[in-house]
Amino acid sequence: MQIPAPFDYARATSVEDALALLDRHGPESRVVAGGHSLLPMMRLRLARPEWLIDINDLYELDFILREGDYLRVGAMTRHTTLLESAEIARLFPIITDAERVIADPIVRNRGTIGGSLCQADPAEDLSTCCVVLRAEAVVRGPGGERTLSMSEFHRGPYETAVAQNEILCEVRFPILPRSGSAYEKVERRVGDWAVVAAGAAVSLAEDGTIDDVSIGLTAAGIDHTIAEAEAVLHGKKPTEGLFIEAGRLAAAASDPIADQRGPVDYKRHLADELTRRVLRQACARALEARHTTTQEG
């Protein structure tokens, strides 16, 4: 079956209008933006909403704005906008790295950060980036606005804390001094889902030791940062030996499944190698940011 079940359509003009439409049409209504995840599921009748609420006119949710020690990104911000943003590339290069390997230009031109996070696919790249960067999700509904950590936002594969009558409005990223981040992915072909991917964010102390570090994996059976690998790096100056040990611990913590993309041993090998690579790159970028800060001071 490649034809969606019958549905009705409404186009929201604002966040408040979208919330009212969701409330009016009840639990069988869904919002749609880029539609690259929802529409294929509808064609296969894995999803059968009775109402689609189009939120593409919600320009109020399309922004990248620095506010104090946070970078605020609207949920309707397209992948292409994230990829082309100089502010994103300077503050959070992990997102730029990930956007380069997300799908293809057609998907990136229409897909949004909000749609990617709400799909909650275990192989989705931006979800890992947000976990690694300790981002917060701002959700709005009839009861007002609430802010969730990524661990609170993601409840499992394809499941989030966003209720049927709520909308993800923005994502907030904390900005840390002397920091760097990186993302690397192995895929079978360009634009495919990850076989395995890894992301890391590092913040250096003034003496060059690692003050804060976060490591995450995509498509490796783990939806949180890897505390064991992070612990060996805290308070120490970056060295190749530490990266090797962190990679080993990340692979040990991973729990991938064998599928058409590869056997378990191969995926664990990727978890090890990619963790080393992203730590190497993140630390190099953090060191560069530290030098820039010192020169400006």
C-alpha cells in the first residue's frame, strides 16, 4: 500500500492557532512541517492521522538567536539554515558536521530541527548532537510552556515527551567557553542513515585540561552520553592515549544490533574508532577557541 488513508488538512497561521487546531481535532491530529518522516509512514499506513495540521507558516519558530549564554534555535529552522549558519559553525561545529551528512539537499531544504527531534529515530543525527551539547527543548501546549532536558524529552525509540496537543517550539544550546565539538558518521551510501556515528563536545579549563566533556553515539543502542568514557578524560590534558581508552570504553558501553548495515562486532569497532576521531577533532577545535579567547583578552 503506497496511498495514505483519507485525512483532512488545516494550515495553521501561528503557534496559538496550531495549538487550537490540535485541541479541536483531538488525538488523531498531527502537525507536519517537512514531512519527510511522517508522509512515508502515512503512505505505508503505519501512521493514519485523521487531520494534518500544516505549520510551515509558523515563521515565528524559524530563528537562530544568541541570548546570553544560550543559543536559541526555533523548531522550524531548516537543516539548510543550520548548515549555512556561521554562528552555528563557530559555536557548535558538531551541528555543522552532522548537517553535512544528513540525507540530501532536497531533504535538508525542507526538513526541520524540530521534525528531526520529534521523530526520535535512534539513527537520527541531530538527536545525538543535542544530547551531547546538553540542549534543552522548549515545548508549548494549552497549559503553557515547559523546558525539558534531552533525557526528559526523549522517552525511547520514536517516542518523546511532547503530548498530542503540544508543539516543540525551540531548542536551547548552552554556550561554554573554550569549547569545541565534532561529529563523524559511517554510512553505506551518501545520505543514508548511520551504520554508527559519534559526537563529542569538549570544554577546556584555562590551563588546557579538560574541564567538561560529553560523548554520544548514534545507531549504537545507547541514547545517553557515555559516562565511563567521559570520566577518563575529566581534569586531564588531551592525549592520544586518553582518546584510545575513551574509544574502548564507548565501544564497550554500546549495544548495537546486527542488521543489513552490519554485524555487532563491526558496529562496536566503529563506535571505538569514531569516538577517538571526534574527541581528537573536538579537542583541536577547543584548543583553537582557547587560543582565540586568549588573544582577544
